Amino acid sequence: MPCPCSSGAARKPCEPEGLTVLKAQKSNTFFGGAAILAISIAIVKVIGALYKIPLGRILGDVGFGHFNNAYAIYNLLLMVSTAGLPVAMSKTISEANALNRRNQVDRVFRVCLVTFVILGTISSLVMFLFAQDLANLQGDSLAAPAVRVMALSCFFVCAMSAYRGYAQGHSDMVPTAVSQVLEALTKLLVGLALAWYILYLGFGSEYSAAGAIGGVTVSGLVSLVYLMILHHRRGRRRSLAPTDDKPDRAGRILKTLLAIAIPITLSSSVVPITTYLDTVQVQNLLQSALGYTEELAVSLYGCYQKAVTIYNLPAAFMVSLTACIVPAVSAALTQKDTLGAGKIAESALRVGALLALPAGVGLAVLSAPIIQMLYPETNQEVASHCLFVLGIASIFVCMMLLCNAILQANGRAGLPIWFIAIGSAVKLLVNFMLVQIPAVGIKGAPMGTLVCFVLVAVLELIAIKRVTPHPPRYLRVFVKPTIAAVLMGAAAWAAYGLLSTHLSNALAVVGAIVIACLVYAVLVLALRIVSREDLSLMPKGDKIAKLLRIR
């Protein structure tokens, strides 16, 4: 391909071709459909954390355990019901749209809507009718009320998936994004209010957990109503001329959809299945191997889940970056620019490390103060230890997400599925070995998570090295950010130690974080860790580079 700087009077140093492609694609990444979804997902995750942190304080350890046990069942059934079909639906509708087959589009939507309603009804009935059996299986018999309340959510979310898939098939990501944020906000407001009010009335933690779950159910209904109204209004506004295409039979459409959806569902179900098995395994081991009462086991599991809520935050900020990687690398590879694709992948990993390492190190170093600040009434020793381990694990989760995107862009989407399955199996094995040791107990669960994601991240980094023509240089990617993150962690630890002698814990934590951020920023600039090419992967990256005078 001719170099863009080869013509014109004013010449600038030639950029790698892949990065030129990346800049040309920006409107189609962050400011396009992928960006809208990525940003909405990040917002939803932050709102989710804001929901679960105060919820954990309202419910207490036992109630939070009930809540998460019900949620694990819900996530499993929902993933099986909806993981692949919305993708298959949007793909099928998009193809029919490209051929101007509007009758085909309408029939695909009707077939999907009926299918989703059936799946949602089955999932809801399973959760409602077998709520007690499912709760007993997890070693938490008192979670049954929360499971029953959540049953209707499966129906609402399944129905929502049909409308979201239809909009995405028309390359319209706004309905999905808005409905996700609306759902998260409703869950936040209604769930917290119900949980607090039920406790205020004097009911037990299991009913307060059910109230919190009620917020999830209401949020599903609100989001579904919004999507239905929007779909109806846009349908009337569109008023396209009818076409004479003959749509496929419903049976053939369903067969096509399932052929696409089943592999996606199988791959997407690995994580929720593992999460569900984790809840079953850990709580039952605490009771059967260590002789804990059900209430104590659920309480300890609730402590662990409070640490998990905080640990999930760093990964939320990887979503926008991963949404940028796939189209950028794919565009470079389409133009046979394997060197440019390799440079983009390397920059993405370095930017990811630049964000993930300080977040993970910070969570680990300040684990005890953070738990004390956010959850003062929880079991401090257990929760802080869990957050310490999970803080380190969060680094590898972020790296895994970036590696997934790089492998996907290089046409190797099947590899992460196998790696995650292997990591999940190892996690359950580590859980089994550690949790039943009296001196370890619930602390073995985060260790299983750490081992799982270290293994998955390492396997994916090795795979990238072997399957990409110009693999990233890992020493250049990780060494300097690691040095900066370790020094930042030391600064955070020292700052908290000094500030906590004069200030409250909360102020000392905030002060330590501010000082750590300043130290890290200085180290990043002093060590010249980030380049202009790296920042070009981020929104407004060119302006940031110009402001900081980064070349």
C-alpha cells in the first residue's frame, strides 16, 4: 500500500499502516455502534457496583449470601436461554436487510420473539417451582424466597433479548444501550429501597434479599416496556414500502438460528456454569468438610462476594478498549498489514497493563482499609484477605479480556473457550483442595479464582505469541508498567500508614489513592511507558498525547 506521506507538500513522518487504519476507524469504534454498547456496559457495571456495595451493607453477610446464591441460579438459566440467540437473530436480520427482504426480517423477529417467550417461560417456571430444591442444592435453604422472586426476571430478560436483537440487526445499538442503563438504574433504586424497607419492617435477611431481587425483576419489566414502546414507535415511523420477497418457513429460520446460537451458547455458558458450581461447591464444603452451620457458611460466602463486587470493577474499564481492538486489528489484517495489526495488539496490551496493574496492586495493598471503609460491619479478616487475593487476580482478568479480543480479531475465537474451560476446571479443583482445610476455609475460593485467571491469561499470551505473524514484545509491554505499579503500591501503603494516624479510615484511603495516582502518573511519564501510538487506541488519545507532549 502506498505510504500516505508520499504525496502532498507538507510531509509528516509515516505512521504504521495499522495505526492509520485505526484512526480512520475511530468513528466506527468509540463513536459507532460498538462504542455505544461498550460505554453502556461500562456504565452498567459501575452502577452495578454502586448497587451491590450499599446492598451488602443493608443485607449483612448472610443476606448478601442469599442474594448472590439466587443470582447465580438466575445467571445460569439466563445464559443458557439468551447467550447465543440474540447474536444469531441480529446476524440473520442484518443479512436479510442487506438483501432488502423485509418480509424475511419480520418473520425472523416473530420466530425469535416466540422462541424467547417459550424459553423465558420455561426458565421462570424452573426457578419458581423448584426454588427450594435449587436453594438446597447450593447449601442455602433460605435463599428460596429470593429465587422465587427472581423467577419472573428470566421471562422479562428473554423477551427483551428479542427486541435488542432486532435493533442490533438494523445496526441500531441505542435501544440496547439505553435499556441496559435504564435496567441498571431501576435495579439500583428499587432494589435498595425494597431491601431497606423490608428490614425496617422487621423481616429476616432472606426476605430482605428477596426484596433486593425484586428490584432486579422490576428493572426487567421497565426495560422491556421501554423496548416494546420504542419498537412500536420506530416501526410506525419507518413505514417502508412493502416488498414481495417470500420469507423462509418458520422451521427453517429456527434451524438457522440454532445453528449459529448453540456454539455461542456453549462457549458463553462456561463462566456462569463455573460460578454456579462455585457457589454450590464452596458452601457445601464448608458445611460437610468443616462442620459449619448453614448460616455460618452462607455468611462467609457473603463476605467473599463483597470482595468479588470490588474486584469486578477494574474489568469494567477494559470493555471500551476491547471494543476498539477487534475492528482495528481486523481492519489492518483485511489490508494484509500484519505488522500494523501486531503493533495495535502490542499497544492495546500495554495500555491495558497500564490501567490494570495499578488497579490490581491498589486493591491488594489497600484491601483491609477499603473493606473497612465500604463494609464496616462485615467479617474484616475474611473479606480483606479475599480482596487482597482477588485484587491480584483482577490484573489477570483484565489481561485475559484483552487477549480474548486480540485472538478473536485474528480469527482464533475458539481458543479462549478452551482456555477458560481449562481454567474453570482448575479453579474448582483448587477450591476442593483448599476450602476443606480448616486453616483456609473460605479463603481458598479467591485462591481458586487467582489460579484460574493466571492460567488462562498465560495460555492466551502464549497463544498470541504463536498464532500471530507479528506478536507483541511482552518485555516491552509489561516490565515498565509493573515497575511503576509496584512503586505506586509502596507509595499507597506508606501514604495510608501516615494518613491513618491523623485522619479517619475513609479519608486516609481517599488520600492514599490520590497520592498513589499522582506518583503513578509521574512514573508513567518519567519512564516513558506510554507512546502516542498507544494513546491513539483511546478516545481523545491524540489530544491527551498533545497535552502531555508525548511523542
